[in-house]
Amino acid sequence: MKIDPDKYLVKTPVDLSTIPTHEDFGVSDLKLEKELKKVRVKLGDFQNTLYAHGKYGVLVCIQGMDTAGKDSLIREIFKDFNARGIVVHSFKSPSALELRHDFLWRHYIALPEKGKFSVFNRTHYENVLISRVHPEFVLGEKIPGIHSVDDIDTKFWQKRFKQINNFENHIYSTGTIVFKFFLHISKDEQKDRLIRRLELKRKNWKFSPDDLKERELWDEYQSCYEDAINNTSAKNTPWHIIPSDNKDAARLIVTSIMHKKLKEYKDIKEPTLDPEIQKNIDTFIDQLKSE
């Protein structure tokens, strides 16, 4: 299957209400799973090369409404990775220590080492999403000049978008390849998934009554996502909007986008052996076989 990454790339301002949330490519879920396995093996092979090359890191940012499929997408996409080459960070409410730093600090220290992947399950964008829907959260950051929610105006959020853009531009320029995926789920699909959480005993632990309170703010969240995406999708750090009502298709799309983009880095290759070692490979083999 050929998947065109540009179909999901944000190049111009978007209206989320007009973007489809479902994709199946006209094939069965089984076919989608088989295709995913093929591509994720290739992505896993690339990760080994990236590790050996040691000059780039890869940051994968996953955002989406609750139940959009972030956890399972991460689990399925990176199954063929060497554990030493990937770290997943799940950002919850900031700790007391994190609140004593600027809002980007905890994300900066979680960036990938050269040769590794870091996956942000929820990201620095929570600071212009959940914090925008609930501006009282910003007060916990103790920012000079911000004394009440009345001080958190449009200019504040525009400044924060600029700070995020500067952060991403900086890490890109120093060797971090950035992917940003918004898992676009419909409100009806979210309802069905929340019901499954309640009906399946093994998934009960994932449910909280707060999920229903946040669902009542659906339109507000969609507006904030749209504003964040439109203000921070840049040439070197663009957003991709992934239809996520069908989890199998979403996983395949994300994996295919990463694999195709990373293949464009022609300088990422395994280092050549020292000529002296290369010259004596047969000798080393004979030495081992003669033991």
C-alpha cells in the first residue's frame, strides 16, 4: 500500500471540523495490520542505523483527545525497536519540581539522545491546550505579571506559541528530527470508546468521571487544538492530522509517514569499519573458529 504523507500534512490553516476522522483505504483491518508489520520492521531497522550513526535524535509527539488511541498506537508502532534506542515519556500534571521551572523545562530534559527516539505521549502542547481550556492551571507556574486568569489573554497564548516554535526550531537545528501527530477522533467514536472502558472490566481502570466533564468541553478543546496546530505547523516541524476513528489505519499512516520522511536523510548510514579491521576480518573469523 502506498500512503501519501502530504495528504495528512498541515501546510495551510486548517478547520478541524472539515477534516475526516475515518480512513480504512478500502481494505480489511487484517490487511492494515499486515501492512503495519511490514513498515514497522523497516522503521525498526532504521532505528538501529540511527543509533550506529549517532548524529540525530528523533522526537515523536503524539497528541489527541482522550481515547484517541495514543497508548495503543505507541505500543503497536514501536514493537520492533531495540529497547536501548527508544524512550517513551507520558506527561501528566506537572510536579512541584517541574512547576519551579519554565513550562518547557521538563520536556527539554526528556529530548532524545543522539541516535535515539523519544516519544512524548501528550507533549509540551498540553500547555496551550488543557491549560488554555483551564487557565487556572497557569497560575501554578507562578509567572511574573500573571496574578489572575484575567491576565491570561490572547497575547499570552500567542507568546506561548512563539516560545514553542522557538523551542522546536532550536532542537531541529541541533539535530533532532521532529514529528508531530494529532490523532483526530470524532465525538461519536470517543463516546463508543468510553462506553467500552466501562463495559470491559480490564479497561475500567482507565475511566475517570473527569473524562465526562472534559467531554462536555469538546468544542472548546477542538478550537484550542485548531489554534495550536495553525500557529505551530512549520516547514521543519510540521503537524500531521491523522484520522483516528480506525486505529489500525491510524497506526499504519503514522508509521508510514515516519519511515518515508526518515529515508530522506541520506547521510544517516552505518559507519564504515576501520580499514585495518576490515582488512583482517577473515583472520578474526579463523581465530574464532579455531578455538
